[in-house]
Amino acid sequence: MKWIMAFLVLGGVGLALRRLLRLHENRPPSAGRLPPLSEDRASIYQPVVLEIETQSAILGISLNDAFEERDAGNPEIAWRLVRLSMSEWDRLGEIVTLLIGHIAKHLGAAKIVVPTRTMGAHHFRSRVMVDYVRMHELLDQLVFQSRLRFQLHLRVLRRAVETLSGEFRRAYRYAERTGDRPPELWTRLDHYFHDLDLVSKESLLAFRALLACLPHSALPAVGADLQNMLRRGVRTTALTSGQ
């Protein structure tokens, strides 16, 4: 209880200082109000969007098929589909983590303020993410400098991917080991996927915000890093096999 009270006290002090110093009036605009990306920046951004959206769609379809087979009274087929979805989960988690790492790597090249989004706990479904984001909302009130707030946002996103992947894997391994697959476990799998998809979208928005703030001279290095990241992607593999 002591650490909870300490967080509440710090949060109250942070809010009071923000109002006193009127720092909330100088916060950068939301990522949702960014101007359209220029053609050269969009050419870097769009392949990443398509790759992550494709990965998330494949995972979502696999899990949705599993739920349909379960509801149709085919539990073994349903669980095989969950088993297949594990590799898709790992791939999506890997690419989102790599993207967050590249964002952090190139943040130093930004010459203007990078807008930072605030994730609301009410958007998440899993208990682990609701609790985690609520704690982040409190910490966010104590960080005034825009670059530090963006770095904190990236750390939250990276930790969210790690946490959700760990929880999904733990639930999966429990069911594999025991054969116990109650409705509550299926609900948790559904919530974990929803939250991972949300974190993936937030990561894309963070990448877009960074791209809009980078000087033109930094774009080739960013593009090269992203090409390496996407080289083993689903869409690239599909295009290669179709040729």
C-alpha cells in the first residue's frame, strides 16, 4: 500500500506543477493531427503499415477460426488452430518490437518536438494491460520534457509487447500441459490479441510521428533499417514465392 500512496502523492504533485507552470498549454499536438506525410516519408511508412497489418490480420483470422471451431463443437481442431497461431503471434511481436527499437534508434535525429500520444487504459481489455497502462498514465504526468515523454511512450509499448506475449504463451502452455481449456482461458486469449493489435497500431502511430519530425537527411538510414526489418516479412515472402 505504501508504494500506491507514494504514486498518488507524486501524481498529485505533478498535476499541480503542470497547472502552476501552465506546461499543458505547450504540449505538442496529438499524433492524430499531424499533417500528411511527404511522398518520400510515406514510401518508408506504408510498407511497414502493410506488413504489420498483414501479420495482425493473419493472426486474427487464425484465432477467429479457432473460436468458430470451438463453438461448432470441434475442440481439438480449435486448439490446433491456436497452436498454429503461436508462430504468427511471435512474428507479429518480433516485428513490432523491432520497429519500436528503430524508432528509439533514430529519435535523436529529430530536430523538432515529436508529438506523444497518451494511451488510455479504457481502450485495453486484458487486466494486465489495464493495470500497466494506468500506472503509465500516472508516471506520464510527472514527465514534462517532450523527448523524455516520447521515450517513456516507447518503453511502455515495448514492455506491453513483451508482457502480452508472455501472458499469451503462459496461457497456451498451461492448456497444452493440462488439457484444461475453460471459457475463461479463451476469453483471455481473445483479450491478449485485442491488446497486441492495439499496441501494434500505437507503435505505427509513434513511427509516423517520428517520420514527420525527421530531417530529409535522416530518411535514407531509416529506410535502410526498415528494409532489413521487412526482408523476412509475410508480404515479401509471398511476393517472392509468386514470381
